[in-house]
Amino acid sequence: MSAPLLEIEALEASYGPAQVLFGIGFSVGAGEVVALLGRNGMGKTTTIRSIMGLHRDCRGRIAFDGRVVLGSPPFRIGQAGIGYVPEGRQVFPTLTVEENLVATAAIRAGRDRWRLPEVYALFPRLAERRRNLGTQLSGGEQQMLAVGRALMTNPKLLILDEATEGLAPLVRAEIWAVLRRLRAEGQSILVVDKNVDILTELADRHVVIEKGRVVWTGTSAELRTSPEVKDRHLHI
């Protein structure tokens, strides 16, 4: 079996004296979609931010594509091949749609799938709004832009934190359709979202976090037949 693309072992993280992650461990393989699940405040975003080098007070091991990246600055982790769609979108407000897309664009060896024409074909609304500033976009358009911006880095792994939170139903459906297409094309994805039903259709495996610990892992088939997991760890 080939080594995982992303491998996390014994990850701990703190905010000052308060420890919030306790030995998190999971992996994402090449071409695999993994969902990181859990109620609000259980450590999902801290896990993602630790992977991306945005949360520095952490310990353990994070390796990507065979290289340890824990402790590397965020731009180095992005250069290694991880595309990140953060919670809250965080588009550049004073740049146009097109400037947002090209700001972090990268053509990597053997990976030049995503350029402006391909992103505009994926999200036609962005093509229509290409000269608008980030502040002039709706929340749904900003999320499309955040996904497109991450794809423009031609990532080996795409990470989405709260992929469809706060979006209108039609926009949510469009984002899910895009993620299905990316999966069909072999894109590795790590996704955080609250829509468990859709994630059991999209993801290969699921990692459930509660109070900073992994409490369950399994396939979509196993999650569908384990209502006690949803009742105990996912339902509000």
C-alpha cells in the first residue's frame, strides 16, 4: 500500500494554557475524500489550522507527500501542494474576482489542470463578476471564489473548512456538485461540513472528533449503518 498523502499522528494543540487537541490522528490517501465531522467547538477548525501552519501552538507529526510539514510557515505548506478554503472564505476584499484568482495561482510539475478558463467554466458566475471587487460579491459568490482560488494553486490536496456553511440552498447544491466532480477527477479532498447525509454520499471515509479527540473513524457505508454515532457525536 502506498503511503498516505496527508498523515497526522498524535497531534496536540493549545490556546495558551488550555489544551484543545489530544492526540488527533488520521490520514488522507491520494484520490481519497475524507470528511472531518463533529459538533461546533470540538476541534475541527483547530485541526485544519494546525495542518496549514496557521495555529503554531501544536505538537505531534503532520506529514504531507512524504515530508514533515509541522512547524513550516503557511506559505511553504501551500507551496507543497495544499489548497485551502478557509472558514469565512477570506477573499481579498479590495481585489477583483480575477485578481483574487491569479494572486496565488501556481502551475506545478505535472499539475496544470486549473487556470482561469477552467475555473470560469466551473463557476460561470465568477466569469460574469470577474471585474467586481471581493466586497461586491454575495456570500455564495465569495465561496465560489474561495474554492476557485484554491484550485488555481493546482493542489494535490484540497481542504475545505465549513464548505457550505451559511449558503443559500442553490449555492450549496452547486458547491456539492463541484466537489462530486472533483472527486470523480481524482482530487484528494479533506472537508469539514455539517451536512452528514451528503457527506456520506461524497466521502470515502469519516473522522469524528469530540472534545479534541478522534472518537470514531469509518467508511460511508459504516456511518450509514451506525445511527448511534450520529446520535452520540453529531446531532445537536
